[in-house]
Amino acid sequence: MRRLGPALRRDPALASFLVFALSITAFDVFALASAAFDWVMPRYLQEVVVPYTGWVPSMCYAFSLYFASSALLTGNTRARSAVLIFPVMQVAFGIVSWIGQGGARASDNPYLRISEWRPLWTIGVPLVWLVLLATVRPQSAEAATLTTTHTNG
């Protein structure tokens, strides 16, 4: 845990991405696990979200958790570069899915509805993360340590 503070200061963009990916994945896992108990609220929430996100909102984010946490804790640039693969895959999937399914579509079944806002989640959000992660470079370990020493007095 001692390495976590300097790691967060060294790469705040990756740390933000990791928190975002963990949150989305936790929501997805909770919705899936709660289906076994037939709880009304998670099912309703999932039915509301699916037209905007697709069936698996955490698709590219869940798979990037390992690489993001590894890169954050170790400072490994190869693992950090691997994180970029997942938003790229999500954007490609979002484009192919939107074109292949013919754009927005109405249906009585909430799991078959496609909102005209879906590209915002499947293309826009991953593009924002991709640009952020590609342009905001992490500090060196020495600079992060100096920042910690300077702020702690």
C-alpha cells in the first residue's frame, strides 16, 4: 500500500482510468450477480442502461484492469501501453456494432433497443480515455518522489 500514493501521483491519468474501469466493472458484476436473486432494482437499472451501452458495459474496461493496475503499481511502460489496446478495441467494436445493427432501433424488448446515444458510450468515451492515456505521460519515479517530499514538508 505504501507504493500506491507515489504511483497515483506518478500517473494520475492511469489512476483515473483504473477507478473508472473498476466502477463500471463492479456495476456490471453486481447486475449479473443480482440476477440470480431476481432483485427488481438491478434488473430495471440494467434494462435502462442496455440501450445506451450494449449488453456488457464493462467489456473493454474489465479486461484492462490487470494491465492498468500492473502498470500503475510497477511503472511498467509495456503494461501501460497494453492498456491502450482495450479502448481501441472498444471503439472498433462500437463502430462495427453501430453500422452492423443499422443504427438506432426501437423494440418492446429493452435488451434489443439501441439508443441513438449508444455511440457516445461505445465510441466517444473510449476515445476520450484513449486520447487522455496517450497524451498524458506519467512522471518519472524521481519526480513523483520529489513531489511527495515537497508536499509533505
